[in-house]
Amino acid sequence: MKKTTKTIIVSGLIFVILLAVFSLAGLGARKASTNKALTGFSTSGSGTVTTGQSAPALAPNIMKGGATVISPSPVTPAIDTTTTNRSIAITDYLTLQVNALEASTKTVTEITKNYNGYVATSNVDNQSAYPSGTFLLMVPTAKIDAFENELKALGTYETGGRTAQDLTAQVIDLTAQLNTLYAEEKEYVSFFAKAKTVKDMLDVQQSLQQVRAQIQSLEGQQKYYKSITTYASVQLTLTQKAASTDVNKPMGFALAFKNSIENIKVGYALFLTWLGGNILAVLVWLIIIGGLFIPIRKSLIKRK
């Protein structure tokens, strides 16, 4: 009777110990998962900051390759393109953190249309652990600053910057070349009308074709310059904020009990995973322990 009682007590203690181990293992796994989910985005490269840090302050302008590159700043410096006749190509980038990625994506499209712009490309990922979206937005250059100010109201500003290239000299030179070629084309047309022999007509026609080929090439460049100076491009990145939890907030008995059950389940699953990967080692140790326990038990029985 005493042996039966001892066996029950020992079995009960072993069960309580295993239950506590499973619960602690499950709690540790859930904490690790929560910490990973709440970790900010750490990015590398120029013009980026780690989540939780303040946005970079305004740095001096740097001249490189004929373009003025303005370092990231919470307030994008304005470039006057409305009060002058200069041709400036603007490329901006902007990174925001938003509460709801899907709703913010729709709002971005609506704002862009309101400014007579359009979404050139978009790529939204809602399936990853950290939902995000990237967009290439095209808006009239004259409205770029007001447009970006409205975008910044969608979420928390992270990074931003601007590259502005003054193409005024190129546009003026291109226009002058085209005017010269137009005048040359007009002369060749006049020569062709006055040609008296077939040979003269063929010579003039060949020269006229060459001039018109140059005109088409330069007109293509002119259209390109006009497109990139009329519309500014904004590379927008939206990242969805991770759900925050208050670890100091009391959860109540019911929720605590539910979490303890979940912890036991997770701990049990981890134990089975560990056991499956170490089954051979466990069997060896059981054989060793059994081999040591049997002689000790026989010795105790003989003493009695």
C-alpha cells in the first residue's frame, strides 16, 4: 500500500514538472515571436534610417554630374519651377509608415488623380510579415510640393529627398538646332522645286532625307525633355506599422488561463520536436540509467 502511494505521489510530481516545463517553453517561444514581430525595419544604404530613430536633418547641397542632390530632410526643399522659364527635371523619394496599407494605397491613387497625375507603377505586398507597397507617381512639376505635403499627412514620415536636374541649357540648344534644321529643310524643298535635271532632283532629295532624319531624332529628344520637366516623379514607399502591445496591461484571469493553455500546447509541440530529433540519444540514456538503477534496486532489496 505504501509503495502504491509513493508511486502515485512520484507520478503526480513528474506530471506537474513536465506541465511547468511545457508551459515555460511555450511562453518563451511566444515572447520570441512577439519580439520579432515588433522589431523595426533596419535598412542599409544612403538616405535610410532605422525605425525608432529620428529622420535625418537637412544636409548641405552636393553638386554631382550637373544635378543638385539634396540630402534627406523632413521638409523637401522647394525648387521654383513656376516663376521662371527654366526646364528642371525633378525626381523625389518618400517613405512613410501607415496604419492600414490597403486603405492608404487607395488614398494615394485618389490624391494623385486630384493633382492631374497618374500612377506609373505600383507593387503592393500584403502577404509578408511586414506589408509594404512601392509606387512611382507622376504629377505636374508645378504642383509637386503641395502634392507631397498631402502625401505626408497619410502617415509617419521616415525618409525623403530630391534630385533636381536643370536641363534649360540642353533644351535651348536643342531648340536652336531644330530651328536651323527647319530652315535648311525649307531651302532643300525650294531647291527641289527648282531642279532642272533628274540628277539634281536626286541629290536634293538625298540631302532632304538626311535633314529630316536629324529633325526626327532631335524632336524625339525634345519630347523626352518636355515629358520629364513637365511631370515630376515621386518614388513612394509605404510600410504598415507593426501592431503594438502593452506588456504592462493586466490581462485578467480568463485570458491568462487561455494563454497558459496555449503555452502548454506550444511547449508540448516543442518537446515532441526535440524528442523526434534526439530519440536515439534518449534511448541510449534510458538504457544507461536503467542499467545503473537495477543493481541499486537489488542492493536495497537485499538490505531489507
